[in-house]
Amino acid sequence: VITIGGCSYVEIIGLEITQGRTGIETHYGDNDHITIKDCHIHHFGNVGIRIASGKQTYFKCIHNHIHHTGVHGEGFYIGDNPGDTKGIPNPEHCEFVNNWIHNTCYIKNSGNQGDGIELKSGCRSNIIRNNVIHDTKYPCLTLWGTAGGTLEQNNQVYDNVLIHSLDAVVQVTGETDIFNNIIIGSRDTVRKGLSIEENLVSGTRLRLARVFNNTIINLYARISNKVNLSDSSIFMNNAIYAAKGEGVRFMGRIDTTAYSSFAGNISYGTPWVTGDTIPGFIRSTQGFSAFLDSLTNFYPRVNSELKGRGVNLSYVGANAQRDFNGFERGQVWDVGAYQFNPLSAVNTGWILKDYNGGFMDTLLTGPISIEAFFSSFDKADEPLSITVSPNPFKNNTSISFKGLSDAKLYNPTKAIFLGVYNIRGQLVENLTQRLLISGSSGIVWKPYKLRQNHYFIKLTIGNQAVSKQITID
């Protein structure tokens, strides 16, 4: 319906596209700095959004709703097959954020593929985060790697909710960082949740794959022995819990030189591991009671076996140091997508509704519902301001905020920080977790260790920041 060719700095916002062949595609030359946002693309003959080869860079695809596709049927088709690129690089430096993708060729005979997002071999330095993808024919995410790129060019895939595919939910063949994802299958079937294997098309062995701190539910992780897990690849801190079938399936014996690539994983299933027994996998003793709710809320309980048993992977990068809810992992890492917050025994982020089988009109409830997800994010931000009363004060004071809603506060795409600073600009107290627990209505603060003086309180959400001078008498 819409073809982009030879363009720079173009925005496509708020369109509904239906009954065509492909919703939006690139063609005829290079394109850069293209934004596709808030579009509803549905019930059409082929792919939702196709960004082909031809030096496509700095695309931002944000907050789009794509569903009921046909023929090839991918929600996003990114890049071309190696033989079709004619030596032109596949897309680089693109972001796919806050998209809702579902029912891609999912209905019988409606199409022959239907990945949620397919990132072709040779795509580099792209980000896929905070998407909700469910009910796909091919994997929710198919990730072919960077075709020989450096570790710094790995594609980043994190903080996604991926539910139910007729294939593996996630398939990766290399050069990708995959972390903090919640990957869920049907309770009634035994399917692959995360498939880590060689590229069957090119025959190249997997390399530079870093898969860590994912929560995989009612699916098994399939790990091929035809992979190179000794070149900075890791499979660590993953929570893999299957109500039916095994948790981890090794396809052939893993070479002993790759043992160091595995650590901190906890697996539950019958059997919990098949095909090999190697260090780095712990057999669950709690089963689904490790979570707050075995059906919908996979946040760890206070006494969960997931707490404190992960490997500290801070070296991977700044994005990896926060969990699915945006909470800092600190020095002692938990297993799975969540880091237990000692200030709160409840899940302050997304909570799933029933996911078992078929299309879901409402997927998420809790502090952020799916309705809030697709109506409140990314609207024009009301200016933030801070009110402190009384000010000056001696014992305690109330801190409230204008322009702060719960949808904005719990938005997983925007880093949040509330801190108190002295007049030299040094952080003296972190109030972020208290704010997340209390919600957007504000907090009551009592400074226990601060002397009489002037200070500043500063709230940062994404690229917005506001501060207020306060005085302790």
C-alpha cells in the first residue's frame, strides 16, 4: 500500500492499512531515519512491514499493531536472504519497540510462514524490545545473526513478551543478545520455546550468541551440538519451567570445551534435561511454586529458588543490568527475566492474563493493561513538575508530581530515577523504588541521615527531567 524509496527523515504516523498486499515496504534505493509509528496494519495479503536490503538505516518502528497476515505473512520482514541482497548490506541501526503483533498466518491455510519479526542474516546493530507477539505460525522471533559481524554489532533482543507459536517461539542462529524475555507456550502441548542451532540455510555454525536471564514457560530449550559456544557465546541465568515434557533438550553431545558457556540455569520438567548432562544447569526443586502464580505471574516468590543463583553478567552492557521491569540487578543476580525487589514482594510491572490457546483480545492486566499499553504510551508528554510540602521541613515531607501517570511511571521503555542530591551534585539518597511501589500519587519522605542544608530532588523519566530545591531545617 505504501512504498518508501530513496527517502530520509520521513514519518508515517497513525494510519490504518488493510486489504492490501503488503502494508508498508521499502523499495528503490537507500532509506534512512524513517519513523513508522502508531499504525494499525491488518487483514492483508502478505507482510505487515517489509524493510528490505538497500542500505536501510535508522528506522524506528514504534507502537504499531499488526495482525491477520497472509502468504509469507511476517509482521516485520527485515532484510533479504543472502542471495537476494546483491552485496548490499541488510538493515542496520533500526529499532522495533512497543509493537503488538499477532495472528500471523496463524489460521489454517492462511499462509505459509508468518514469523512475528524475522531479522535476516546480515542485519546488524538493531534493537527489538518491549514488543508483545503471540499466536504466530512461524516463530514469534526468527533471528539469523549478523553474518560475521563483531560482538559489538550483535542485534539486541530484550524485554519482549512472546507467547505461543506453531513453531519454536524464538529461533536464533547466532550473533544476537537475547535477554529479559518472557517466552510462553500452551500448557497442553510440548513445543520448542527457544531453539539455538546452526544456520541450516548457509550451514554456518552459531557464534557470538548470548542468551541469558530469560523466563521460558511450558516450552523446552533446544540446543544443538553443532554450535560454537566457546567464542563469547553464553547460555546463562535462564529459568526454564515445563509443565509437560522436558525443560532442556540437547541435540547431540556438547563438547567439553564449551562447558564454561553454561552457568546459572534452572530447569524444571520431566525429564528436566535430555541428551546430555553438563555443568551450568540446576534441577528445580520447587517447580512452578517458585513463581507468584504458576499460570500468569512469573515473578519470583520471597523464598524462590530463582533468587541469588544467577551469574553477574554486568560486563555484557548497560541494558543487561536492568530486569524486565527496569529494576537494577545490582551485584547478586537472580535467574530469569525478573530481579526480585526486596522492597516489594509483588510484581510492579506487567501481569499476564490467561494465555492458553488462541487469540487474546486482552493480554495484559495490572499496573499496565494492554489498553494502557496502546493508548497511553508515546502521547505528547505533559510537562513534569514536583511539589514538596512542607518545604522547608524538619521531620518529613510529601513529594508529589504533576504530569506523572501510572502508565508513564511503569512504562518499560523509559528509564526512571528519583534521587536526592546535595549542593555539589552528589547523589545522597535513591528514592526510585519507593516511587515505583507507591505509584504516581507520590511519596512521603523522611530523611534519616541528612543534615540541615539545601538539597535538590530530581525525577528523570526517559528524556524528561525535572528538579526541585528542598531545605531541611
